[in-house]
Amino acid sequence: MKPLAELHGAERLRGLLFDIDDTLTTEGRLTAEAYAALERLQQAGRIVIAVTGRPAGWCDHIARMWPVDAVVGENGAFYFRHENGKLHKRFHDPEAVRADKRARLAAIAQRILATVPGCALASDQAYREADLAIDYCEDVAPLPLEMAERIAALMREAGLNAKISSIHVNGWFGGYDKLAMSRVLFAERFATDLDAANAQYAYAGDSPNDAPMFGYFVNSVGVANIARFAGHLAAAPQYVTRSESGAGFAELVAHLLGER
């Protein structure tokens, strides 16, 4: 990974897609510094897209209230966009399919909780539409990364697509991910072929569930705390900030806006 200063032409980029937990936030909190950076970026006319593993309930609020143009949630299960005073929701699966999958996920969750001591259902599970989130270090005593990998392995054995974030292990039925839904969002809402426009955007993240985005975007950036996952990334970002979490996000925005 190269220092962020080597990301040349940053001031010409059209927008930023970014993870939330431990990329925008710091120790579970959204700092004034990070939020102000986000607001400056959108006010400068850049396209700003949150891409997160967080649930539909959170994403409803984020799309309505934050200075973002859209949010991709639950690792690609949907995107929400607030436009002309209305919230528009676009899911990968229809409601009947999501309801069936939720029932199957609940049974898988009980098996995982019985097998891996110390983990728990994520506190935001009740607000999820399409995936299962197992907490390994947010509201439980932190488990070693090896235990997160064990949870992911159990999910895969049950037929789920599984990804490890900085706080949860997420599992879902279906081949979609953050990148797949981001492509749909750009095609449907911005009339943009993201493959063709790849070099016009940057992506920022911090953990293994960002690997599809790191591997795809030529301008991919990790905040400094990505070092925690060294050796556990299927694809690493091209650049890395000096600072961690929200401070690293603010550092990235300053670079994109040419601030000194």
C-alpha cells in the first residue's frame, strides 16, 4: 500500500464511496471532524455514497439525514436514496424472498451462538432485512480474529456468503456484495457504467468485507487501522492514510478537496 499522498489527480475525482464502521466512525462514534469532512465533500459537488454492512433501519436514517447521495446497506442487499423529499428503496430480493431467508438465517444463528462461545447476535439484528450479523467485538468482549474466521466458516458451511467486518461477521444467501449493488446504483440512479468510470471515483474502507471494493477501484484507500487485518485481506487497498478511522477519513477528504 502506498501513502495517500501518492494518489495523484485526487482533486479531479467525481466522488467517494466509503465504508462506515471504523472508516468514517472512531471507536463506534461519528466524530464532528469526520461528519464535517463528509459534508464538505458533498457541498463541493462530489458524489458521496456510504457502502456498509449496517442494517436497513440504520440506512433509512442515513439516507434521509446524512450528507450522502445514497447508501448501499447490508453488504449489498439494497440501496436507499433520498430524492425530492422521498426515500426510494431498491432491494436485491423481493419481500417474500427476504422473509423466507430471514427465517432460515435465524436457525443458522442459533447454531453459531451455540458453537462459538462469547459471540452474540449483533444489537442491530432486529433492524436487518436480508442478512445475519454476529457480533465478535462491538458489544461483546472482543474475540480474537480467529474466532471471527470460525464464525465465517460456519456460515459458509450453512450455504451463506460470509464477510468479516471490523465488528461483525455478516452472512447472507445470495451472490451479491457491496460492489454488485454499487454497480446497480450507479447504473440506475446516475446513468453511469461504473466499470467505465472506475478511475473517476475512490473507495475507502478498513476491513475484509471491503476487499471486493479494494480489488475493483484503482483509487482504493484504507484508513490506517486496516493494518489490523494484515494477511486477512483477499485484496488490499492501493493507498493508505496516516491516521486511523474518522481522522483518516478526514485526511482523505482533505486530499480529495486539495485542502492544506
